[in-house]
Amino acid sequence: MIKEAIIKSYLIYFKLIFNIFKLYPQKNKITLVVSFEENTSFIYREMKRQEIPFKIIILSTSPFSYEFRKEIQDTLNIPFEIKNVINWFKSVYHLATSKFVIIDNYFAFLSVINFKRNVECIQVWHAAGALKTFGLQDNSIVYRSKSANKRFRKVYGKFNKVVVGSEEMVSIFKDSFGLPSGNILRTGIPRTDFFYEKAKQEEVKVNFEKNYPRIQGKKIVLYAPTFRDSQLLDFEINLDIEKMYQNLKDNYILFIKLHPAVNTTKKDYKLMYPDFVYDFSSYKRMNELLFIADVLITDYSSIPFEFALLKKPMIFFPYDLEFYKKERGVIENYESVVPGPIHFDTDQIIQSIVKNEYDFGMIQAFSDKWNKYSTGESSKKLVNYIMDKYKK
């Protein structure tokens, strides 16, 4: 109740300040509100390549990587946070006076504002596919208050367009956000353009081998689980790292990439196994980790959709599947949808890795289905859409 009261008070204040700034003249600006930098980095690069006639404003809700900060050093980048009052006011001003607003997440402020009539709000969702339910389909919706659920619906109602990479995501977004068909933009997921850039991939490989010389000659196993709501502050890794070390240390390196929402782990595995475990939880560029990895271990995360573009094997470790189905919800027929073996203990995972027996035809079919529109020019198609809209 206290949390909800704080949110309501904040949103009332946000609406007041936004409406004041809305009285100011509209500018030729595109404002991007960014939680995850990868989609934005590709969109930004394409905007600069096309020399679009807009001023680009980036409002960051989380820290960027050094590489992206360097890339946008000549562009206005404002930390969008209430603790810095001046930056917060600047952020609200740019939102109120832009012609296009591009977002990549759920932002509660959308529930209380109305953009100028000719503004288009484009949602470039941070997941290319979905193995777990979210939005209006999330099972945890029953635990939200009526006012919170009403706010969620208002936020979704502000998405003029939602970018998708497949027809499967069209159906999921329509159900999860309550969107009509006309609000879908079939341009593909911008960050997947990376998987078609051979020169960039080679650069990434060289940099990784330079910065982490011990990985040379080894295969990389990437463990990237999604978060559990009950473990955001103290996530417990259910893999038996000791077993993996004893069985795989001669030929493999283990990368661990926890979800950005997770803050801590109970053990510091990189100190316990310095030659075997690398913790990349704070690493911002997931695409690079996927490219470097030889095998992916995950559960309900959305990253298999991008990883499938690389035609590499993946193993699914949904150790709490029945519980997660009830509490959060997973895609229908999860067991037959995922393109890899499903295991519930570390011994089975080790056996799959050692045997190296995977159904690559299933991976290809999965990629074809979920990446239909992500064909290497997604950023270009999105920016072209914006420019076509602008010229009308």
C-alpha cells in the first residue's frame, strides 16, 4: 500500500510537469528512453548513417557500457532519474517536446501522460521472443492491486507501434499488451543485425581473446538464467559448479550471465574457480557473449531466440518448471517449443555437453519461426519507417 501510494504521488507530479512542458513548442527530436543499450546502439548507428533530420536525445535509466558511452559522446545523453532533479526535469521536457519517442521497456510514467497529437511512441521491447508470460498474461497479475493493473493497461495503450521479429510475437504482444493489429511493426529486432555483421563479429572475437587469453583453445559454456522474483537480491545458482568444474575444466570455460535485475549471488564462483568461471553479469553487450559462446544453458530467458541465429546448441535447465508455470507462467507447450534438451540436474547437463549431440534441424526451424523479420536490416527498416512517417 505504501509503495503504491508513492508511485501514485510520483506519477501525479510527473503528469503536472509534463503538461507544463507540453505547452512548449515541439522540436524536431527523437527521444529514446533506454533500459538496455543494445537495441538503441543499432538504432542510433543507423540514424547517424542516414543523417536523419532530427536531434537525437537519449534518456538512460541504467548505466551504459564504456563502448556505447564513447559512441554517443557527441549526442545528448541524460540519466533519467528522480534523484538528480535537473536531469529529471530535462528528461521530462524532451519527452514532452519530441516528435518520436522510442522506448524499450515498461515505463509507468506513460500511464499518466498524453503526447502531442502527432507524436508516435514506438516500443522496441527488450526481448526478441518469449518463453515466459508477461504483461496482461503474467500469472503474477493476480497479486497486483486494481490500480496497478489499471496503470499497466494505460501504459500499454500508449504504444503506437511495437516492433516484432516474428508472427509469433505478434500474437504474444497482442495478448500481453492488449494491442490491436495496427499497432504492430514488422521490421525485426534491431540488435539482431549484429549476427549478420561478420567484420564486427571478428572484432569481438579478437578483443575477447586479447582480454581473456585463458579462453583460447577452450569451448565456452554460457549459463544465462532468467530472474526469479523472490531472488532478486540473493540469486542462488542451481547448477552444481563443482561438478561442472571437475568434469569440464580441461576443455571448457563457464561464463555466467545473470539477469540485469539480479544484484547478488550467494557465492563468488569466479574466486572459487578462477581458471574456469567468468562472471559476466555486469557485461552490457549480450550479443557478444552469445557470439563467443559455444553452448548456451538457460531456462525461460528470451536469449535463445537470438542465439538460434548462430545455429549453436542450447540446453534448457528449468529446474523449477512446475512452480514457475504457476507463479509466473510460461509459453504454452514449453517442452516442445524449446530447441534443445531439457534437463533438471547438473549430471544430465554435463552429459549433454560432453556427448555434443544436438538437433540442429530443430534449432534452424526455431530460428526460422521466431526470427522471420530479423534478417540483418532491422535497424534500417525501423529508421526508414520513421523517416517515411516524418515525410507524410
